[in-house]
Amino acid sequence: MRAIVFAGAGGNEVVRVEERPDPVPGSEEVLVRVRYAGLNPADTAQRAGHYPAPPGSPPDVPGLEVAGTIEACGAAVTTWRPGERVFGLVGGGGLASLVPVHERCVARVPDSLDEREAAAVPEAFITAHDAIMGQCGLRPGETLLVHGAAGGVGTAAVQIGLVGGARVLGAVRSERAAEAVRALGGEAVPDDGFAGAVLESTGGRGADVVLELVGASHFPGNLRVLAPKGRIAVVGVASGGEVTLSLLALMMKRATLRGTVLRARPLEEKALAVRSFERELVPHLASGRIRPLVDSVFPLAEIAAAFDRLDGPGKVGKVLLELA
């Protein structure tokens, strides 16, 4: 198989494309043949040496998600058969042409999605769904604020909030990103000065749920725009991970602030997130009511350019790598 390998910690200079022996699925695993793979900020964090793979995952092959066709099944697998299309989560090793994954951590790809679209789904939509619905309990009629709303997780979050019956405000940094948010049915607000814009658009009440995909630069503004009993979920910290926070303000609003990751969760919790996604979102993907957005697709030979695009500004949707 072909795999993206990090030969140490650093920037693109440590990225390699290597031929490695084909993996053999464990007894409860399926082996997925991958044509397109999604890149994620966690991959660049791992490249820099800040986000090592969890135990049991390849230490030098990045990739948090998988989408493709089942090549083989482990001896104890009863749910899946070779030839079926699946997508789901892995702890690492997803940037490879063959990926073993636990049978409980994948879901069936609806026929309405082609290979590229399927590859843009799992990490983005499962992350957003778990944070917004599973942890913050967004309810119909509430207001959701999404930071980084034009990215892979952001565009997924906007759509998830809308199908959940919420009003969705997306904080963005460019007119192109604002157009993308509006095209999905959300309302765009400027990232610069978002607090005033959110309070004005909500008549001073603020947002019931804030999905923080960017990091420290949005605090204390996030707490300022939070409605009473509001919830903040921190998923990304690209703009910094240290903040000064008023605990009194948190108390007065009876607010909840929580951080979340998917990669480091034990199998049982990760499988529950996938099953919840399968039950609540896959039908909407099948009907076309929600859809993944692909920003760009890079061939394997241009892996450095793919990471540069991932790290750079102005993305709308997911950055994919073509492994075939």
C-alpha cells in the first residue's frame, strides 16, 4: 500500500510517500481500500510533533478518518462484507490506500454520495454532530454560533444546526466564506467584531450554543455573546489555547464550557458517536438535505501543496488527497 509518513517532527520537509506492506485486518476489523482521504488540522499538529497518535494506531502515518470500499473482513466481523462502501473514524493511519478500522467505527455510505463526497464526510460531520447535538444538546428554536463556519467542520455544523431546527450564525473572515454560509442557509457574521454582530442580530440575547473551531482569539467574546444557560464547545485551538476567563460571568450566565476531541476516545465512545451520526445524519446525506463541501483535491505527488492549502486561509469545505 501507499501511505503518507511523517519522518520526524516539523513542516512539509518531514512528509514522505512510502510503499508499505498491506495491512491485515484484525478479527473485528474491516480493511478499507481508499481512493480519496480527508486532511485535518490534527494531521498538521501531529506533523509538528504536538498531537501523537493514540496507542494502537500507526505512530508515523497520519489520518483520522476513512472512506472507501471494504477489501477484506476480519474473522469475527458479521456486519460487513467485501465490496460495501463505508466511512468512519480511525485513531491514525487514515492517509493510506489501505486502512484497517474497527467494524463498529464505520457506517454505510449512501448511494447519493460519490467517492469524493464520501471522503469529505466522516471527521467533519461526526465531530460537529457530536459537539453540537451530543454534548451541547442544541434544541429546535435555539441559536447556534459557528466559528470557522466555512471550513470542513464549520460547513457541516451549519447544516447540522439547520436540520436540527436552530437558527445558525456563521462567523467568517471573507466574503467568499460568507457566501458559502448563506448558500447553506445560515447567516454570516464577520469574525472581526463578531460579538457585537451576534448580539445585534439576536436582539441582545446571544447564542445558546457556540461551536469554537478556531481557539483563544474568540475569548472573552464567546462568553459575552452567550445566552443564559448557554453552552460553548471548544473543538479547535489554532489561534491559541490559553485564555483569561471571568468565572463570575460564567456563573452569572449559568453557562457550560467544555472541550472535546474524538481521536483519543476509547472504542466504546467512538463507536457510539459513529452510530449516532449514522442514525441522525446519514438519512439527511442520503436525501441531499445536507451535503459535504469539497474545497480542493490534490494528487498524492502534491501532498506538500495539500498541507499548505489546509494550513492556509480561505478554505470552503474539506481538502482531499487522491491516493489512487
